[in-house]
Amino acid sequence: MFKLTSTSGEQSIDLQLGRKLVVGRAVTSDVPIYDPTISRRHAEIVLTESGVRVTDLGSSNGTFLNGAKITEAEAGANDVVTFGKVAFRVKEVTTPIARPQVVPDDFRSPRPGSAKGSVAGGTIVRQLPVSASGGVPAIVMDQPQSGGASHLKVHAQNQEERREKKLSLLLEVSKELSKQQELDRLLDKVVDFTFQIMNVDRVSILLLDGKSNELVPRISKSRTGDASAAKHVPQSIARKAVEERVAILSDNAATDERFKGKSILIQSVRSAMCTPLMGSDQKVLGILYVDNLTATHSFADEDLEFLIAFGGLTAVAIENSQLSERIRREALVLSNFQRYFSPNIAQVIAQQQDAGRLPSEKRPVVVFFSDIRGFTPMSETMSPDEIARLLTEYFTEMVDKVFEHGGTLDKFMGDAIMALWGAPIAHADDADRAVQCAIAQLAELEKLNAKWKQEGRTEVQIGIAINFGEVFAGNIGSDRRLEYTVIGDAVNTAYRLCGKAGPNEILISEPFYQQLKKKPDVETLEPIQVKGKAKKVPVYRVKR
């Protein structure tokens, strides 16, 4: 017989002949190891007649036997098996490993809400169904205590006074939790309250990941401050609470037949309580878990009922925190994206889960450039204030036309505008939208020139060029300072063509022309030689 013991001495893995165990960072792993170098499903181990067979499951940081990277190998006594950077030594066990006692059949499936007496080997003392609104009513019900005295720190002369104090306590907790808008601070507050209210050794909160549907540890603390003792929650108890939506009170959980997970044996949990955190839509948000490592029968029915009510308040606070964060994030993203996208597109992006980080990818896009003809010599005759006023009025109207036609403002380049269609959101008629935007800009420019002429100000003319091709599209910077742009040959070609466009002229490339579903009247021009291109570029002039 062999077992694995971590070289740090913090964890031990007992093995049964022929039983396969998955080592990984996920809570649902048979052997959870919460280390950043461990993959969710890192490796598989199984005890054979001759040793311990170790199989790597495609982990990111590898599995090693005595320092050599392996895909599969068999380890013997005193060998060192390393998962990522967490090392275990194979130790020979001279005496059989104790097996959990089998609980009689009549104790294996207690009815929800029923209490069971203590039995040899330990059992679930009580399990209660949990709903979004089912917690608080349980607090005000008179329930005889079973399985030992309550560990709530509530002192009263009689049951009536005790009920009132518990309700007052929950109200105070609710008020305090409602003040916490930031999730990590909220969870830290919940753990601190748990230690203040109950005599427990460890408190942990795990939240369900929306994508993987796995429980992810968010916070775990030990009353003694021992960080190593607060790392893990028995995955067997956590899984049962989530899957069956029940709050669990278990005495001597290490020998409970229902919880066969080795993580319990490793941690030597004596008594534990766990309640699912139920959201308003009846979805499980996560779990709140407490345990004692010393005395058996340490929790009573009253403790479990109070934990359910406390978990209900925690779930509400978590949902409020998540809603507040989503509103804050959407407002922040909108403030960033409305500078670049039309309001309707910005709203769509802001409501997406990963709005702050648009994907970086290669994709086909329409690239649009327009700039003022002869702006440099014109600006030499104008004051800075006059230049700023002209560009502000000009950009305002031109960008509005981009947004009206569903385009994305990439950037201003001096007096030039660069816009996109097809990134980050594509439409089947992006090419048609772009050419209609160009026509609309020239129409709007005629109105601006008429206005400026009446005011005795300088009139302007612009050149426009549109191209189509595959580019690299992505955002640069942070959520607070977002720069979304595209890079590639299609961009360079569009820019060069814009420089060739005459006053109030729209030039389009052959690739772009082929993308048009409703082709406008065009005039075929002689191919144009542009910088960076070995061959001349076929172009068309759009007739208005």
C-alpha cells in the first residue's frame, strides 16, 4: 500500500487499489490542489499492485516523476511526483488505510427537513431544501434542538427573547451587507460576520463560474489565522449542496458514507455545515461553508437554520453587488465606446459580458478615410481658435454621418477621419453603409460650406477613399482608456488612395466594389500606383 504526502506536509492523498483519482485545481476534483500552477484537470493517479500509476491529463505546467516530465509513469516508494510546482512523495503504508464505515440503509437518505440521531461512523444530521425566500421563516419557527447545543453567539433568558435577538441580528447583518458594493469586500464582510456570530473554525465562500459551471473559491479563512488550513472545502459536500439545492449539517463528516471524497479524509473534518446561496431566479450563486476540525456533534439544527437565513441575505447582497458592478461597467464602457461607436452599437457592446475587452482577431473590414484638401496651407492663414472651431464643427457633422450609417470611428488623424465597418460588429451590408456614408458626408459638407460662406468663413473640400480587406482588429490599453483600431495592408491602401482623391471625390477599390450589394453609379479610372504596392490598384470614382 502507498500514499502520497506533499513535501510541505500540508496535504496527504490516501489511495485505494484500482480507484482512479483526478488531481486538479477544480473544486470538483477528487484531489483539489489550489495552486496557480495546477490545471483544473491536471493528472490522474491510481494505486496498482506494484506502485502508483500517474497520468498527465494535458496540464499546462506538466507532471514530473523525480524531476523528469512524464505523460504516464509508475512511481514507487520514496519517488517524488510533482504536479506543476506542487511536489508529493510516495510513501509506503505498512498498515491498511482505514475505510469509512458503511452507514445502514435506513440512514442513507434522510427526508428533507428530518433530523437523524448519531450513528456509528457519522451521518448527515439534517438537510433542508433551500429557496430564495425560504430562509428567514425558518428562523422564527420553534424547533427543538438535536445533536448538541447551538453554537450561535446569542444569549437570551427564554426562547422568545432568543428569537427576537436572532431576527435583530439578521436585520443588522442585512444593513451592513447592503453597504458593500464591491464583491470582494462584501465576501470578506460575510466571513467576518460568520466568525462573530458562530463558533466555527473555518469559513469559506465559493461562487459558481457562469461559463464552466464550476465552484471557484473566492475567500476562505481560519479562526486561528492558519492560511494552509483554510485552503480547501470538501468537494463532496459542496457538490451535494449545489446539485440538490440543500443545506447540509453533517457530524463526523470524515467517516460519512455519503461524502466519499478523499478531500474530507485529508482534512479530517469533524463537523460541517454548508448552504447554497440561492439567487432570485432560483439559480445557485455559490455556497457558504463552515466547519469544525476538533469536536463531533458541534452543530445543532438551530445553527443550520440560522446559516440558511444568513446565506439568503448573503445571496441577495451578492446579486446586488453584481448588479451594481454590471451597471458601473456598462456606464464605464459606454463612456469609452460612445467616442468610437454609434449609440446603438455602443449599447450592444456595453451589455456583453466581456465588454471591456473586445476580442483581438483577424477579420474582413471596410476601411474608410476622409480628409480636408489643402488643409495645411489653409491653416497657416487662420488663428488657433479659428482652426479649432472649424474642425470641431466639421468633425461633429462628419462623425454623426458615420454613426448614422452604423460605422465605427477609429481615430482622428489631424484633419482626417478614419472609420470602419465590420468591426467590432459586422453587418451583411457594411459596404453599402460605408458608401452611403461617404455620399451623406459630401451632402452635409455642402450645407456647412453654405453656412460658413454666409458667415464669411473659409469653405473646405474633402477627399474620400474606401477599401475592403482582412486586417488585425483589437483594442489597445485598459478598460478606462480604450483604443480600438485595425492594422493591415487594407488600411495602408485606403490611406494612400485617400491621398489620391480629388476635392469632394469618392474613390473606391476593386475589392470594396465587389462587396457592394447595391452598386452605385461609378466611373472606372486608370489603376493608381500607391506607395507600398508593386502593382497598380484598380479604382472607381463614385458618381453622385
